Amino acid sequence: MLLSTTPTLEGKTIVAYHGVVTGEAILGANIFKDLFAGIRDIVGGRSGAYENELRKARQIAMEEIADEARRLGANAVVGIDLDYETVGQGNGMLMVTCSGTAVTVRD
């Protein structure tokens, strides 16, 4: 499955459009990760705990659009848009949504 944020794939021709596909992932960050991330934010540096959670959520959302595209008979998804949000106030829930257009491409 080819996945791209671009509207076309270089060297490929889109021969069929199958519709919009979406994927979502909401993950809660562990309270201890939250505590250490907060300390790291105060003293500076990157928050590895949150980066790992975002990476995991993005992977889940992308797998969902690939699976949905396969069910529609597509072999690629183009025009993928990723969005990152926090859910609720201060509860540490991370949400990643993505959408794109499922297509069939040929060389």
C-alpha cells in the first residue's frame, strides 16, 4: 500500500478513485510519563514519552486508512492529511486523525 501526503505519485497514474478513507487513534499517556514529561518541560529538552505516544498513535491511524483502502480495492492513498490534538482538559489523551483518498494506481 502506497501512502502519500501528495495528491499524485510520481511515475504512477491514478486509474480509479475509491473515496475518502479515515483513521483515528486516541491514546492516554501514563500518569508517570506525564509527571516526568512535565519535569522535562520545566528544565528543557524533549519529552520522549509524548513523542513515543504520538508516534504510536500516528502509526495506528495510518494503518487504519491503509486497511480501509484495501477493503475498497485500492492500492494507494493520496492526499493524506494528519492532525494532532489533545482531548479533554489536562487528562493526557492524545489524538491523531488522518484522512486521504483511496486510489488505484498503475505504472
